[in-house]
Amino acid sequence: MRPFEWLTVVAAAGMALVTAAVQPSGALPRLLVFLAIAAATPLLARAAARPATQFLRDWLPVVEILVVFLLLQPIIEATATWRLDAALAALDARYLARLVEAWRGAFGRPAAFTDAMYLAYVSYYFLPLTAAAIAWRRGPEVFGRAVFPLLLGFYLSYLGYLVLPAAGPRLPPAAEAALLGGGALSGAVRAFLRAAEATTLDAFPSGHTAVALIAAAGGSRLVGRGGAAALWLWAAAIVFSTVYLHVHYAVDVLAGIALALLVLGTERLRPSRLGRPAVAALDEPPSGT
């Protein structure tokens, strides 16, 4: 199996163990899903002879990230009875108050800009998917090397949610329209998030920040300067949206940056099955760009 498949198996097995230990609400179906992920990954690695099977093998661990996230909330609630929100809010107020005030009030919060920030925030999963798709087009070895830090960033942020749970500075739904503003797009995204976000104790560290930066760093190495600039701009918009929309504390973002640097810094320490041609292919953008 490739390193990112081993990571998927270890993460799924770990989640199964935690679920069995803390017995959250809906423990049995969650346990079965985690065990299925841990079992399916090596089975697909052995059976990946046909193109369709290979495609499933490549992309299933990526899709499983979302599945695991949607199942986290009861496990977090059963694992940790404490909440970190008071401490995070106090840190923001003591050390970052002016930054937070300017961040949340950026440009006077015009409706069009707020709509754009909601669009950026909800595009979070599409950025790592885009980076993974760019790598996939370069071949299986490049894909495997590029996907590993993305999955590691996701799973380490999930670990943070489990041991340091916080809801973030979210506003009551009834107050969101008045205090956050925006137009019809903002209202539609808020309604979607209320319905779709099954896990809400996910503030620290900011996964939006960590994964967006990891995706931009990895994807920008595989495209030309214009594509790289677009990926970094996309990542910056996602990071900016987190505090602007009252979803994260500023210290969550700092923790997310630290997590991204940690993951990216361990790249050269990870064991790799790639040879020099594959490494060169990863580092060298397409010709003519």
C-alpha cells in the first residue's frame, strides 16, 4: 500500500478504537463505517488491476475524509466534556483584539464582499480536491505524494477537535443575517451550513486554514505561475473568511497555520517509495508555463 493508504487505515482504525471506548450516540453504525474504511483500503490496493478499480482506490481515501468528519460530533461530545471556547476567546481579546476587530469589519462589510467570503468558505473542500486532481493527472506516484499531506492535515485537525473541542465564535442563527450581513447568496450558504454541518465542535485548530494552505502549497508546485497564484489566492480567501464570518477565533487560524507548517515541514522526513523521476515530476511545473 502507498503511504496515504496506510495513513487512512491507521486513522480509521484509531477512530474505531475511540468509538468503541467512549460509546457515543450511534456508536455501532460509526464503528462499522470506520472498520469498513480500514478493511476496504487494503482490499482495493490488492485488487487495483483494472482502471475503474484503480480510480476507486485512488479517490476513496479522499472521499472518506468527508465521511469521517460527518461522523465526529457525537464522538467528540463523548470523548471530552470540556470546551475550549472561553480560553480561545480570552486569548483573542487579550492579544489579538485589534486584529479581530479589523478583520471582522473589513471594508465596512459590504454585502457583495460578504457574499464572496461565504462562497470562499463553502469552497473549502474543493480546493484540496482541485490540488489532488492536478496531481492525479501527473500520474499515480505524484498523486500519492501530493495527497499524503492533505490527508494528514485533515486527520491531525480532527485529532485537535477530539482533544481540544471548541465551537468557535458562531452567532445564533436568528442574529446571523443582521450581524453578518450579505445578500441572498450569504443567506443560502448559511442555510446550507446549518443543514449540512453535522460536526460543529471543529474550531481548534482551523482545518480550513491548515488544509487550504497545504493544498495551495502542494498544488502550486504542479502548475505554472498563474495557476499557483490562483491557488494561493483561493487559499487566502478561505483563511480570511474564517474569522470574517465568525466561524473561527484568530488563534484558531494561527494554530491552523502552525499545523500546515508542521505537515509541510515533515515532507522530507516521510518514507517514500518514489524515485528521482517522480520527485522531479512533482517539483517541476508543466513545460511552457
